[in-house]
Amino acid sequence: MQAITATNSVLEIISSSIPLPQPDEVLVRTTAIGINYADLLIRKGIYPKPQPVMPGEIEGVIEQVGGNVKHLQAGQRVTGYATEGYAEYATIPASQAFLVPDDLPTGNGLLVQGLTAQHLLSQSGAPSSIIITAAAGGVGSFAIQLAKLKGIKTIIALSGSKEKQQYTSALGATHSLHYNDVIDMEANVILDAIGGGTAATLVAKLAPHGTMIVYGGTAMQPTNINVQQLMYRSNKIIGSTIYAVSFEQKQQWFNELTRLVREGKLAFPLTTYPFADAAKAHQAIEGRETRGKVALIV
């Protein structure tokens, strides 16, 4: 089979053996591979890469089940995270596999960014206003729509170009702004994926008792904040990752997201690249050229 590895920050296609599932795993014939920003950091060596093949979020069809697996069978469509995911075949833990409805288009089971958006909003309470950074990205695209479905009245989407502002407006943002625009509104909640100076500036836009939820740091710079300024308005800053959430909760959110997608209530903006063009996909994300979810089609 073909697989993709990263050597000195360069993605290369290699030949590799089809893996055998361990007793508690399933072997999946991959049809789509979701690219998340963390993949770029793994490629660059900033995040660890324990295996030769790039890890990744996959969607596909079960080819073989391990000896201890009773609730899944060959032929079922699943999605999950594979430690060697950039490959034509990959194994994932059976206990962490989500069943994908057969009528869902290819790639629409790649919902880790949707799950992240659900998690962020679940930590937000019942705000009337929200600011979303990286709003045209995968998480941001879902967060805007879910915020609207939850009845949040003011949704301020921040992005880096006029085209992206038009895109976030179409998704339901009430205010689509460039990062350089002066925000003359306060928000109960800020969802930040950038960090650095952007996050430091936005803290001042928190309403009394407001919360900034940090789930990324694409600026690759620390956020320097005088924490004493938080006390004057009873503000707080918390960190968040979907990987700290129980599988049971993620399963509940996954079912809700797929239902919304199937009912046409939640758009799934998806940009796809052929498997062989993984490097181009990474370059496009790094160059801030993409919107919504990005995936490789195998």
C-alpha cells in the first residue's frame, strides 16, 4: 500500500505493508483523510510523530476486525484517529471508532473539528454574544453554524480576507470582520485558535464575567496578558481540547452532528485534494488559502 511520511518537514509517499489489526482494533480501507492544523505541526517536528507514517483522522470501510471486537464488522463505514493515518489502510481502536451513516457523502464523517466546536460551545454556557477567531477554518465554520443553531444572537467572526468574510457571513455570522478591524462590541465568550498578539488584544473585548476559551495557537507565539486585568471584570481564560472528552460524550455529539448534516441544517464545507497531493494541501492550509474542512481523497 501507499503511505505518507514526513522527513525534514517534507511529505513523501512511500510503500508500506498493510497493517494487521491488534485484538482490539479494526483495519480500515481509507477513503478520506482529514487534515487538521496539528498535522502541520507534526510535519514540522513541533508536535511528536511516534510512527514513520503521518498520524491522522480517517474515514473508510472496515476490512478486518481484531479478535476481541464484537460490536463492529467488516463492511461497516467508520471514522476515527489512526496513529498511522496518512495511508491507504490504517488501524484504529475499535472502542474509539464512530459508525458513519451510509448516506453521508465521502469525507463528511471527518468531524473532529465539528466535535471540537461542540465542545467549545458546551463550555460557553448560554452567551448572547461570541467572538470566533480563525472563523473560516474547520472549527470556526462549525462553530458559527452551531452558535446560530443554539440561538446566540451576536456572532462575530474574525478572518484574514474579504473572501473569508463573505464566507463566514454566508454561514451565519452576524458580523464578519478582518483582524485589523476595530471591534466596538464586547462578547461573553471568545473562542481563540490563534494566540499571540491577537488573543492579547481580544481579552479587552470580554464582557463582565466573560470567558476566553483557548484551543489553538496558530500564531506560534505566546499570549502575554496581565492576569490582574481579568479580576476587574471577573473574566477568565480556560484551555480546551477535544481529546480530554470521554468517548461517550463525543459519540453523542457525533450523532447530533451527522443528524444535522443529513437534515441539511448544518453545512459541511469540504475542500478535497487527491491523496498524492497531500503536500499541496498542507501548503494551502499554511498559506491561509483554505476554508472549512480540508481532506485527502484516497
